[in-house]
Amino acid sequence: MLVRLLVLPLVAGLLPLLGAPGAAQAAAACSGRPAKTVGFTTGELRVYKSRAHVCAVTVAKKPGKRRTMSVTLQARGGRAVYDKGSYTRLAGPVTVNALNRCVRATGAIGGKSASTGWILC
């Protein structure tokens, strides 16, 4: 009984470090509340908003093999911030300071992409 009481919290604490499936890890990549999700053929573009910052990630529908993935985030009047590379699960997170500013985000996996247009205005 004592062993169960000690091992169960240890295992529960290690699960996030070992890697939970898709959505849980993508949510952990950005802080804040979900603001917008745009789906496309090969994945999703997810945008999160906290008080002064906006964060975005591109998440693959079918993680596994490496492929070109990217995520771009831009606050109105500012430079675009992006992450592009060969990933298995997600591109990003990218974050911009967007207190009282509109933002736009674009995500791509392979040749397919999605964009939000100007949001959070």
C-alpha cells in the first residue's frame, strides 16, 4: 500500500515530461486562453491570447514523419515573427506583444496552409 502511494504521484508527475498526445502538448506550448483555431487539410493553426501577448502554433493532424512546417504571427504595425523548419508534431510557439493591437497568423504544413486575417482587434 505504501509503495502505491509513493509510485502513483511519481508516475503522474512524469507523464507530462514523457509526452502526452497532441493537444495537451500544443496547449502547453502557449500560455493564455485559446482565441482562434483554424483547421486545414494537414493540421491546425492555434492562436492563444494572454493579457499583453498573443502566441501561435501550427499542429499536425497526423504527427510522425518529418515535414516542412511553419507558423507566422504579426501584430499590426510590427514585424512578423516566424518559426519554420522540418518538424514531426508542431511548429512554434511564436509570441508577440499585442496589447490593444490586432494580430494575424498563418500556419502551414507541407503545401497546405491556413490564415486568420486580422483578429483580436
